[in-house]
Amino acid sequence: MFLKNYSVYKLKLTSTSQNSNLSNKSIKNKEVNYKFPGLNLGVVIPAYNEELNIGRTLDQIPKNISDNLCVIVVDDGSKDKTYEIASKYDITILKHPKNRGNGAATKTGLEFCREKNFELVIILDADGQHPPKYIDDFITSIMEDSVEFVIGNRFKQYYNMDVNRKLCSKLMTAFYFLFLHKKIADPTNGYRALSSKLIQNIEFESEYSLTQEMLFKILPYYKYKEIPIKLNPRDNGESFIKIKNYLTKIVLLFIKFYVFPKIKRITHKILSEEFRNRVKTYYLKT
Ligand SMILES: Nc1nc2c(ncn2[C@@H]2O[C@H](COP(=O)(O)OP(=O)(O)OP(=O)(O)O)[C@@H](O)[C@H]2O)c(=O)[nH]1
Ligand SMILES: [Mg+2]
């Protein structure tokens, strides 16, 4: 079955108490005390060449979260055994025919979640850096603190980060504070939770810098919270971030999602609708 620009290779929407364990091979738990019974939860895991990590990431997803848990691995055109390994689990797998990048893979997962109307969506990486044990904390934050968005913060505890990456992250923190007047300690952290309101209301466009587009579109308008997460170092595989490219994209995103809308708002305020329409018609004619 083909849906938009990805294919649904394996579809598993909800678990039942009989097959609540993700691994097909493992012993089935008949009596599970779910922490959030009935919660229609999507867990999106973008994965590219993660054959060494995807299995243990899926193994670590707590089995007692919800009887309506749907784990969605988005295989971003991997050339290794990522798909074969993921397909042994009782989960949904979406597949890009070609590699398109982390942002595109996440976007595909979110589009699927929107179609399926999940109440809450968690995004976590397949590379073993985001321990799935924190999923509970993300859900609790969204439910109890009445926020729409939750993002992990690795800097609450010691985290050994490459100096350039750390600088880039701190620059972005300053940037968001300066221009959006919002505090965010770890803006490059991809471990996040979104409420259904955000999933339904926000259209994401970027394929490369989705993590930042999300912040531009969420921080100024919705309640959010950061929670402390102890991130693991990446043991295997290659990071997709190239710092120079990343910073350039952030500046372009800033112009697109901050400067342009601001100019538009100002022109709307000072120029009459009639005048704006006249200019528009003139431009369409030329
Ligand atoms: N490297 C890479 N990862 C991708 C791609 N598409 C999806 N991903 C997945 O996106 C997630 C994040 O990628 P990472 O390269 O670890 O990005 P990161 O965690 O921000 O960067 P590091 O801190 O260097 O690990 C992982 O689960 C990848 O498997 C891609 O094209 N390249
Ligand atoms: Mg990573």
C-alpha cells in the first residue's frame, strides 16, 4: 500500500493485552498493569542504517505504557539490516525508498500520526542515545503540567559533547532568547513529545532542520516544558549533523519563519487592504 512519499511496510496500530510485548519472540504477558491505560500513543523512531542500535532501542521500550501504544519506525532508505531487524517486532514500519534525512523521516512519522489521530506523540532516536525509559516522564509532563510540548534537556547533568556542537547549541539558545524571548537549554535535543493539538494544527515543511522549525512554530505560541534526560553517547553509526550546514540552515529558517512573518504583519498594519491588493494585482500582471 502506498501513502504519499513513503510506504507502509508493516502496520500494527494497537497492542492488546495478549501481545503487549513488542518483541514477537518474547513471552507474552497476559496481565499487564498499564501506566496510561487507553492512551492512544504514537512513538516515532526515525532510523537510518541503525542495524546495530534499532533492536536494543525497541527492546528497551517499556511494555506497560499503554494498551494503545503504536511504535512507528521510519526506515529512511537504510542500506543495512535496519528494516529486517525492525520487522521482527510487533510495530509499524514506514519506509522511504531513498534516504532523505532525519527531518524528512520524522516528518513522515508525524504525518502518519496525524492521520491516525494519536492523542500524544513521542519522537526518539534509533541510535540508542535516547533511553526509552523516559517516555513515561514525557507523557506525565504533557498530562499533568498541561503543556503541549515537552523537550529533553541533556545539560541538567554532565554530558560529554563535542566543543563545536556545544557552541552551536549554546548559540541557538541565545538566539531563541534574543529573538523569540523564550528559554530553551537544549534546542538540538530530538527527544520530544507533542500533544494531539500540535500534531493536528502545525504543518511542518523542512526536511533537514525540522527540529528547529518545530521550535520556531511552537515556542512562541504554545506552553512547553523541558525535562532532564540523561542522553547516552552514540556508540555506533554516523551522526547526520554537519555544523556549518546546520547553522546556515538555521539562519535561513529564522528568515523564513521569523523575519518574513514579522514583515508581513507590519505591512498588514500600516498598509490598507486595498493598497496591498493593488500591489498584488500589479505583481501578478508583470
Ligand atoms: N545520520 C542520519 N540519521 C538519520 C537519517 N535519517 C534518519 N536518521 C535518524 O535520525 C536520528 C538522529 O540522527 P543523529 O545522526 O543521531 O542526530 P543527532 O542525535 O542529532 O546527532 P548526534 O548527537 O551526533 O548523534 C537517528 O535515529 C538516525 O537513525 C539520515 O539520513 N542520516
Ligand atoms: Mg544521535
